[in-house]
Amino acid sequence: MNRTHLFQSLFNLRFIFAGATIGYWRRPFSDIASTTTSYKHELIHRLNTQTLQEARGFFDQIPSPHVTLATIMISAYACHHMLPEALDLFRKIPSKDVVSWNSIIKCCIYCGNFATAWKLFDEMPHRNVVTWTTLVDGLLRLGRVEDAERLFWAMPNRDVAAWNAMVHGYCSNGRVEDAMRLFCRMPLKDVISWTSMIGGLDQNGKSDEALVLFEKMVCSGVKPSANTLVCGLAAAAKAWAFHAGVQIHSCVLKLGYCCFDEFVTASLVTFYASCKQMEAACNVFDEVVQRNVVVWTALVTGYGLNDRHQEALEVFGKMMKMNVVPNESSFTSALNSCSTKMGLESSVYVGGSLVVMYSKCGYIGDAIFVFKRISEKSIVSWNSIIVGCAEHGCGMWALTLFRQMLREIDPDEITLTGLLSACSRSGMFQKAECLFRYFGQKRSITLTVEHYACMVDVLGRCGELDEAEALVTSMPVKANSMVWLILLSACRMHSNLHVAERAARKIFEMEPNCSDAYVLLSNMYAASNRWDEVDEIRRTMKDNRVVKQPGSSWLTLNGLRHEFLSADTSRPLTEKSCTD
């Protein structure tokens, strides 16, 4: 992702809320509005083209900067997960407005420090509905649905965005019945409300109900968005509801999405392919004005769904000849067609590889489908699908598969790691404890430091920090720095500085230059307004030459690997640089 897209995504996260009251730091200019606008454009330009430090240098040179400019800098720090710098800048604003308060709260949640967000919420002199909605959404993202419910109903007033956040949160946490009840109580629904509920029903196995709701929305006069159409087509594909899908196709044509929106087009191709109508799928594909990788992949996958694997591979080859760079999904579909065409889909080795690949690409449903077709499932096959479910937060699926596994084969150490990870990500604390005890009693399995690390993670996510620390100190095997780092991370999540300091000391004894520990502890001190300790940590890092590892991404072009670091503008990805 380049810097321009990164900063645009920052605005999409609503760190800067339009329409709210704007305050001032000071008024040294006769025409402060036009001057602020000029500085704003220049600051955004520098954030898009320079490093964050260089942009901050420009900001520091602005005389009496307007609070809007500070809010932009806070949002940029949030995008780079630099919470201490964001908090430090926020506290220097002499006249904070509601936008700056909302931005720093959103920043804390985005950086994973909900305790500080809640503390700022309590300190905020004047809150608006955006403030409350931000906290509700943060709680829902953490899976704390009951806390979010209490806060939602405590709101002095609720706009449609607040109701939408709660509906979406219910669906994301698998509570689709609660989402429907709340949806029905909404005093006002917009297209986002309908889309969230339609998508939520479909993703929770209620595709038929999603199509009924889509029809009600159209009848009520609400104009579907592109996202609504994608959700409706996905539901029609899963339910094999051909006539409903054709009606949605009519809406697509009427609203003019078919030829220009790649996701709507790809959804149409997938729908017709799922209903065994490949000729119609090809007709949709041929009508597309610009065919990108999403549309091409939909056609490759569609042929595979219809067991026309030779044609799937031909389309994949044509895509390559058209210089369309395949993504993970493209390769996965092509490899699936390759293995099926050769009769290897039921092979334990090929099938296992496909299970891992589908899981890594985010298609856990397809991974399970391939897993069921493996003729003789080995321990590797079972572990692959359980770990895949764990990685995608499908804890109940992982446990269901584990029960099936026990009837066919004995689990091993990797099975326990996958199960504990699944319980951790799904918040199933009691199930994790039962599994840990069960495997601990099996003579054929020896609990390793990785298993204890998983259990510490489970306890930490649930807020049982004292119990987690006790487990670490009583382990029969010596805890390594990673175990203590997991505990330290949980301490930051729940703002337990006492346990965090003890965990950090242990880490520094084993790994004096652990940058992650320094950063986590520094963030916690900053959240507690202990700036002397923050400065001391920064001095220690500088003296010991400890550098925080920047985020990076990479791609391979023409056989060469290109790596791009966060905030790095020294290596622009241009057509020339790709061919040099």
C-alpha cells in the first residue's frame, strides 16, 4: 500500500469527523480560515510524500497551529500506531474541540489501548453521538458485547450510525438474532442498516432470510448500494436461489453497476457459476469494461465450481497473458483446478496443501470443503483444518472438528496449540482450561512452552492477569521472553501496569534489546501520564541502540523481491522501477 492510499484509508476510518465544531489554538491571522486551509493542504501533501517525522517538522514550524491541523497529525500517528506521540501532541492543544477528542479516542482504540480510550472518554467535557458510537464500536471489536450493549442504551441520544454500529457488531460476534431484534426497533434505517443486516444474516448461515430482507428493502423504496448488491448476490449464490439472483441482477442493470463496479461484477459471475449457469457467468464477464484481477479470479473460480477445470486453467493462462497479476485467490483456484484435473484432490498431501492455502487466503469454508473430500485424513490434515479455523476466529468449528477427530485419530501437541489458539480468539476461557487439563493428563503428550504461551494468551485476553502471571512463574519448563511478552501485551490491553513492569523486567533480563517490550511499556506509561518514565525508556533505547522495527510489505516482480517499509518514500513503485 503506498502512502497516498494509506492516508486515504486513514480518513475512511473516520479519525477526522466532518461537520463537528472547530476550535482554535490562537488567532494570529486576519483571515485564519483561508490560512488554515492552506496549511492543511500542505500538511496533507507532506504526509503523502514525506516521512512522518518530516511532516511533523513542518507542523512544528506553523505559528499557532489550528486544532484541525493537530487533529490531522494525531490521525497520522494513529495510522502508524504511534500512540505516545499522538497523546503527547493532543495534550499540547490548548483549546481542544470535540473533533480532536474523538480523534484521540479513536486513535487509542485503533492502537489497541481501550483502557486509555475509556479514560479519555471520562475526561471529555462535552461528548457527542460520535464519541459514544466510537466507544461502542471499540467494545464490539473486542468482543465485549455486553459492555457495548450497556453503553449503547446509556447513550443520551442515538443517531442511525450508532444503531448501525450495534447491528453490525451483533452480526460480527455471531449474535444475528439480537441484531435482527435491534434492526426491527430502529426508528430510522438507511441503506447501511439494511446492508449490515443482509450481510450479517448471510454470513451467519441464514442466506434465505437475507434474500427476504433484501426484497423488503427494495419494496420499502431504499436504493441499494453496491455493497448491498454484493451481499444480496452472495446470499443468492449460497442459497442457490436462481430467481432471486436474477432479480438482483435486474437491479444491478437498472442502477448501472454492472459494467463499472468490479465487486458487483465479480459477485454476478460467482452467483451464476454457483447456480451452474456458466454461459450467463461468461456473458457478464464479457460485458465488463475493465477486467481487473477480482473479475478474472471470479471466472477462474466459477469454472472450477462447475468441474470445468481445463477451462479454468485456460482462463488463468489468458489472465497472465493480459498482464493481470494474480492474487492469492487466483493461484488457489488455479491450483485447485490443477489438482482436481489430475485426480489428486483427495490425496492426503495435495488435499492438505489446499486446506492450508485456502485457510491462508481467508476461505475457511472452502478449506473445510476440501478437507472433507480427503479420502484418508492424517494427523497433519486434522491439525491443518483446526489451526485454520483458529486463525479465522471460528472456535466452535475447531471444537466440532476436534470431537470428530477423536473418533478417528489421536491428537498431538500441534492439535492442542490450534485448539488453545481457537479458544483464545473466540473468548472461550473455560473450554481452554478444560482442554489444557485434558491434554496435560495424557501420557502421550508433553506440554511445551508453546502450550503454556497459548494458555497465558487465553488468560490475558480474558483479563485474568494475576492467574496468567502465576501460570508463567509455576511452569515446569522455563518461560522464554515470548511468554512474558504475551503477558505484557495483555497487561497493555487491560491497563495493568504493576504486572506489566514485572513482565518487562523478566523480558529485559533475557533479551535486553527487545524493542517490542520497550514500546509496549512506553505506551502504558504514556497512557498513565508518566512522561518521565516514557522519556527514560526512550533514552535507554537510544543508548542501547534499540530500534523499533518498522512495518513492511513485499512483492516479487521479474524474479526480484522488493520490500517497502512503513513511511518509506525512497522507493516509489513505478513502471520504470518494475522493469529496471
